[in-house]
Amino acid sequence: MDSIKQKFLEKATPVAAEVKSIIKEHGNFVMGEYTLAQVYQGMKGITGLVTETSKLDAEEGIRFRGYSIPEIREKFPKAPNGTEPLPEGVFYLMLIGEIPTEEDVRTLSNELARRSIVPKHVFDVLDSLPAATHPMTQFSIAVMAMQTESLFAAAYRKGVSKKEYWDYTYEDSMNLIARLPRIAAYIYRRKYKNNEHIEPDHKLDWAANLAHMMGYEDFDVKRLMRLYMTIHADHEGGNVSAHTTHLVGSALSDPYLSFAAGMNGLAGPLHGLANQEVIIWIMNMREELGGGLPTKEQIAAFIQKTLSEGKVVPGYGHAVLRKTDPRFTAQQNFYKKYIKDQGKSNDLCEIVQMVYEVAPPILEATGKIKNPWPNVDAHSGALLMHFDIKEFEFYTVLFGVSRALGVLASLCWDRAIGHPIERPGSTTTELIKKKIGITA
Ligand code: CMX
């Protein structure tokens, strides 16, 4: 058994026993009440899931096992000469519950490199798709094609005991995480770089290897990729990609099926696809204004126009957050420190900053948008554009590679704790009317 798996077993076994006893002793404890509006409006604010890996605070933003993004950027192991945390370390934290040492992260990086060979038929499936297929569709199809490799599915077919589920979930999850950068890079190079592919370099860490296989050797791109893969990794359990992965996994669909389902949710424009929508929105604005840097008045007018056309302003708002997303702030800092302060100002990043100064009061004035502040997607595309990664339809795939870290760590915990199949109740409008006494 690899040392990380051994540590996971040691951590998860007592927690699983404790959860059983909590349910037995306190199962009738009342967690809260909910309203009719919550039932109709996406169950927001109803705590109906347990996700061990991270918790989102409306004011402070995400905390991975208690650690905020600034704390992780400061305290976590970095690549040699690196300044941003290695995302492997965040995965370790979510899986094991402890800050990893440099040695732990090295072990994990090596373990992922060992598992990273993608079977040939996955590339064959990708090669058979029309080049115009959206990269997120390709990503999901590639994960599904790789389901042939599921050790969980094979073990289940052989009748493995439920006590062993966690083991095969761990194996599938680690293999998936190890292989996703290669798959993402293959999609990128096939669609945008003449189908010319770059072999992995196993001396590199997980995120830097992704940049390398995409064709970017610049130190700053690798630095950005480490930050990007860290900040997108998890956002507690109720967001669409995490919740879908958990829900599908609760039917004992293996990690490949579960993760692909989660990725289909991430591909929605109100979720992960918002990162491409932000760039399209800014480009449309610039085109309408004839290029160059818009004024704040012009940005304000474009926001008003977007709203009056019944569309959302992408990159703004959130179902839980009620402040500027710290993942946005981390990217702002990155732009300032490693780009602007180096004398390399970037128009798109400047526009992102201007939109940040203009949009919140306008969105707030609508009286209905609960969070007028930017989320992670408001900034990420502009940074990628700065480093010449201009193929914005690909951006959500990068989000997806990162999100695998959180949702698959969670899936390991789901199977270790033995969470049952998820099956909330539903009702009808007719029955609701009866319940509240509307007769007409
Ligand atoms: N622009 C315009 N209208 C917005 C808005 C925005 N950025 N954010 C919310 N609204 C609207 C909603 O569409 C809703 O309108 P209706 O009442 O007409 O249906 C109203 O304001 C209330 O919505 P809310 O309760 O504030 O927000 P929700 O929890 O329903 O939705 C979110 C959250 C993120 C989907 C929404 O803010 C949005 O659509 N934002 C733009 C898309 C985006 O950036 N998504 C990425 C989120 C982060 C991620 O998952 O990657």
C-alpha cells in the first residue's frame, strides 16, 4: 500500500466510526429549518450535505480544512524557487487533513507521475471527435472513455465487500488526478496547436507539467498554473460540480462516471464556463467601443446594457459568497506582483480591475442580486490571456483539472465514511398550495 493511502486509512477509519456513533447517538438533533423560498430557489442555505475537504464562509471565502487561500499561499510547500503553493499539497491537505511536509508533497508528486499513463484508446476517442467539439465536451468524453480502467467498477463486479470500497475509490481517484493534465494538454494541442503533442516531463510537478505539455515553458506560466490549480480545487460540497460528483458517486457509480458527471455541471455558464464568458463579455465590450481601454462610464453603460438585455454579468455574483472572492483577490495580487510591478501592464487585467470598481454598485442597485462582488472567474481568463493562452473555450478545462483535486478527495471520504445513496424528497406546486392553504 502506498504511504499516502496508508495515511488516509489511518485518518479515515476513526472518523468513519465516529460518524456512525454521532448518527446513532444524536441522529434526531435538529439542524435547522428551511423556507418555501429555499425549496423553490435551489435549496440555498439548507445544510444538507457533509463534505470534509473544505468549507465556504459567505464573508471570508473558502477554507480548505480550515486554511484560507492567503494562508495556503504563505505556508504550503512550493516548487524549487517557486512562490506559489504546489496544488498537490492542497490535495494532500484535503485528503489527509494535515499540512504536508515538502517530503509528503514530493512523495505525492512521484506517486501521481507513476500513475500518469493515459491508455491509447482515450486519445483515439478524442481523435475521432470533430475538432469543433467544445473542449469541455471533449474533456468529459475522455474521462468517460477512460472508465474502462476503473478498478472500483471491476472490483464491484467481482463482489468486493463494502468495507473495501474506499480502497478502489482511492485508486481510481489517484489515477484520474494523475492522468487529467495529459488529457487536458492533449485536447489543447489537438484543437489549437496543429495536433502536435508534447511528452510529459516527470521531473516537473503536476501543475508545471500541465503547462509544459500545453507548450508553455515560461517560469511565470508555471507559477500561474500552480496558483490556478490551487485556488480552483474545492468550494465545499454544494456547488454544482462537487455536488454532482458526490450525488452520482452515492449510487456507487465509479469515480470516472462521477467525475465526468461533475464536469458536465462545471461546463454550465453559471458555473465554471463563466471563465470563458467573462473574456467573451470583455471582448464584446471592446469591439463595440472600437478597441483600446474603455472609460469607467463606458463600462458602466455596457453593464447596464447587459442587464437590460436580460443577461448576467459573468464573473459577478455568487450563491454563497457575499464579499469579493479571495480567489479573485489572489489573482489580483498575482497580477500586481508578477506582471504590473515588473513594468508589464496588461490591458485586459486593467479592464478587470476597472469592472471591479464599476460593477458592484450597479449590480447592487438592481435590488435583487444578492452578491454584487466578483467571483474567481472574473479574473482568471485575463491572466491566461496575458501569458498568450488565448483559447478561452479551453479555460473551463483548466478549472476542471483543478476541481478534480477537491471532488475526488471528497469521494474517497464518502466511500470511507460509507455515505449512503442520496435521495432528497421532492414535492409539487399543487401539494405546496394545499399545505399553505391556497385553494384557488
Ligand atoms: N448579473 C446579472 N444578474 C445576476 C447576477 C449577475 N452577475 N447574479 C445574480 N443575478 C440575478 C439572478 O439571475 C437572479 O435573477 P432573477 O431573480 O431574475 O432570476 C437574481 O439576480 C438573484 O440571484 P442571486 O440569488 O443573487 O444569485 P443566485 O444564487 O441565483 O446565482 C450565480 C448565483 C453565480 C449563478 C449568479 O450570480 C450568476 O449568474 N452570476 C454570473 C455567472 C457567474 O459568474 N457564475 C460563476 C460563479 C462561480 C463559479 O461557480 O465558477
